[in-house]
Amino acid sequence: MSKAPLPTPTPELEWVKIREELAEYDQIEPFQKKFKRVLIEHPLVPLGIMATCGSLVLGMRAMVQGDRLRSNLMMRFRIFFQAVTVAAMTVSAVTVLKSREKSEKLNENST
């Protein structure tokens, strides 16, 4: 019966490393703090949402009042603001992904 060699002990257990890596995700950020942070990091998205909603409300109001030209104009603005908001969301998502990739590369190079 041959005995397999014992594995060499590592300075830290694997689960300890995993736990330390996940510790940063355990901290839950309060809603107000996260909202403020996202508003500062990506200001065009909330502005686009507000502009879209504003033009929608004004367009509906003009429709109820019977002003067809103004209603049509506001609905066109709504479509424009929606497109700008979607573009801002796309740009924001791409920048976040690129910054995460960059930070991961820096972390890999430092270790």
C-alpha cells in the first residue's frame, strides 16, 4: 500500500481568502447614499428620465386640453428624450464595465 504525499500547507486557507474578497460585497449601501452616488457619477440618466416624464405629462395635458399641435410636439420631445436617456444608460454601462476591467487588471498585476 503506497502512501500519497501529503499536500504542502498553504500560509492561508483558501476559504479565508475567499471570505476576505467577498467582505467588500457584504456591506450594504443605503438607498439614499447609493442614489446620491449614482446621480453624481451618471447625471445624464436621471436628467433624461425627468425630461422624458416632463414631456410626457405636458403632452398628455395638451391632449386633454385639445391642443393637437402642442401635444404632438411634446410627444416628439418625449421620443427624443427617451433616445437620449437610453444612449446615456448605454454609455454609463460601458464606462462602468471598462473601469471594472481596468481595476481587475490592476489587482491582478499587483498580486
